[in-house]
Amino acid sequence: MTQAADNTTDRPDTSRGTDRDRDPAGRARNARPRDGLGRPLARDAAGQPTMPDPVAVTPAWALETAQRLLDEGMPFHAHEVLEAAWKSAGPGERDLWQGLAQLAVGLTHALRGNARGAATLLRRGGSRIAGYAGTAPHGIDVDGLTLLAAEVADRIEHGGLAGVGAVRLRLTNQAPAAEPGSGGRARR
């Protein structure tokens, strides 16, 4: 923020960064290409597809899509789907979806090698969804995810990222879908 002569700081600083992609309100847009972990790339680079902003999604679509992305090792992209669900949710579920998005971002930080960010976001996401403890809105395994987030954050804080191994978030209590041609066996 720039500080005017009257000492106010309520206006955005427009003196620098004018080449940044912003919407009319001055908020940054997600226009730069991203790598598989969501890191920005050069503007002319070919990146991974990302969610358009804003987009309205249903809870069922968001959970199915985010779970597929998590299973494919793409937590940043799962976060974008869950963030779209958060922005589409009514007031009674916004904390739930925001917490799920934060869990996915925690995994993204872990994959990027950022132990502190991973533990912080896992704890923050776990705390946010803990408000729904004892319930399973849309089949979401709130209790299991809250416990897993705390356990993984503890392991990171005590042993670093090396002690974490592969973390598999199961968003719902539903069994994984069977793969075609697998004779009904679920993906693992």
C-alpha cells in the first residue's frame, strides 16, 4: 500500500507491478502458466491446465475430480477444484471446502520441499474441517481427514519431509472406483 500525505493506507500501490495481470478491482489473476505443482512459469511457457476463475462446481463433481487429481499426485490441481467448491458453497459449508483446499495445498508444499508450509497448511486445514467433526457432509471423511492432517503435520515437524512418505488423502468414506478391466478391484 502507498501511504498518502494524510497517512491513509487504504489504496492499493499502483506505482510498481503494473505489468502484472490484475482484474478491475486490482486482484491478481491466475493467468500465468503453472507447472505440475502450481509454481508460476514464464508467460510464454507451456504449463499445466488450471481451473478457470471463477467457476461454479457441485460438491459431487468437486469431490470426484479432486480425488482423481490427488490419486494422480496432483494436489495443486486438486486444491484448485476444492477452492472452486469453496467459492461456490453456501455459508454453512465454506469452512469445510476451504479446509479441504488447505489440506491439498499442504501436500503441494510437501512435494515442493517446503516442510514448514506443509505442516502449517495441514494444521490449518485440519482445524478448519474439525468444525464438522462427527458429520460426513457429502460423504466427506471429516474425522479421518482431521486425524490424518494432524498426524502428518506432526511427522513433518518432528522428522522433516523424509519421514512423511506418500500421503494418500481419501476425501470420502466411499471405496475407490474400480479400474476398467480390473475385475472389480479398486485402485490402490
